[in-house]
Amino acid sequence: MITLIIFSKNRPLQLDLCLSSVKQNFNANYTPIVLYQCDEQYENAYKNLRDEHADVMFWRQGKSLFEDVFVAINSYDNLYACFMTDDCIMYQQSPNLSDENLKSIFKIKEVCCFSLRLGKNTNKRGHSYDGQFVWFDDPLQYAEDLDIWENNLGFVCWNRTQHFFGGYWNYPISVDGHIFKIEDLSPWMEELVYLEKIKQWQQTPNELEKALQRFVNEIGRLVGCFTVSCVVNSPNNRVQQTIHNYNGVFHPAETSFLLEMFEQGKRINLDKLEFNVDCAHTEIDILKGLEQCSV
């Protein structure tokens, strides 16, 4: 079973879409936890989300995000943990990730994680370059003689060290839809809880992900994913200032506007959205799915 931790800040409408998409499409045994913080004007929206998603645990972020994560992954008798952010969407049905299938994946020697956001379809990467947004080719098979395997369970496995570090194919410790063994993750978090008192890291998922990179040379060289991805991150807006990744280039959606829509009883219908995913970060026109709901 998987402990699924979803980080959220000031995005109730997007979080609702994330949770709804997971419920609809995640074929796995999982324990969902929303680890959130919000400004005062978003308080009531998150209270409503608690009521609408009664099967999800909502944990308000404490003084230490690192300690919150450490506690969360050790609070249940689960073997695996998966991270997502509230602007992630499980846009299509995942293949079966039963406990047995997960064990068969991680039984492969040196598999360090399993990615839900990568697949053979994610062969592009976007960058801001000289003030313009540019797409680059970034396929799994970017050169000859790479070690890539496919099996009859519907997943691909590759040697990440044959790719440039920091690219999608060699960035295993991500909080956007990657699954880890808790026996690996727990000692990492225990160390980070100790170090954050010295490092004085900011308490954001981006800072957590950056801090976790200290362990990238301690883990196995293999990464797995489904043949086609099932999770996409849609960067329609930004709610933190620690890392300035691109957002709102194609389909901007201000958080204040989305809050207004949420408070009017509107939600985003996953089935009304269009997905053409060729990059792990692909802006989806989420406003196309806005509809009035009786909640």
C-alpha cells in the first residue's frame, strides 16, 4: 500500500481536481494525505474540501514541513510513499499498481523509484530562453545503446545515469508523482529533520525536493515508469517564491480567480479537459472544465 502525500497551498480548486482525478484513475491501494498551508482568505475553502473529501486526511503544515513528511510516512503500515503537488492531475487510468505488482517492480535490483509522470510519450521539455519559451526534444531514447527494458506488466525501466543529471530521465527524487520505498525515504527524512535546524531551509515542497537531492548518489541507477504516463503537472500559476519555474505561459489561472470560482460552487470536471501530454510539465486549460456543482 502507498502513502500518498499531496502538498497544497492556496489552491483549493486545483486540489479538488487533483483529488478527484486520483480517485477516478489511480488503480492502487493508497492512503491519501493532504499536507497543506493557506492564507486566511482560503481557510473556508479548505474546510469545505475536508467535508467534500471525507475519505482524505487533511494535515495542516506545522513549523517543520520536513518533520511533517517524516511523521506522515511512518504513521501507516505501508511499504511505499508517493508525493504529488496540488497542480498535479492523474489524467488517465493508471495500469494496475497492486501490492504484488509494486513488489515486482522494486524487486528489480537497483530500482530506486517509480515515476507516474514519465512515459515514452513525455519526449519534450520546455525552457524559458532569452525571455521566450522554447520546447526541446527530450526522449527517453536520446542516443544509441542505452539500457532500456520493457516487461509484460506494462512498465519501462532504464539506467538513469546514462542521461544528463537534472533532466527528466535522471531526476529520480521528485515530488511530482514519484513512488519510493519508505525504507529508503524514512532515513533520508530523518536526516533532513536534523539538518534543517542548521540549514534553515524554507518550508516548501520545492525546498524539500532540493534538499532531498543530497541522496541522489546513494540510490540505485534504475528508474521505472509506465509505457505511457498517467500524471501531469499543470503549471497554471505559482504560489511560492523559492524556485521560479515557468508557469501560466499558455493557460494562466490566477489563484484569486480560482478561489472565487470555488466559493461560487464551481469545480473542474476532469472529463471535460483535453490532454495532449508530451512533457511531464504541460499546461492544461483547466478552465475548460469549470462547471457548477451541487456541493
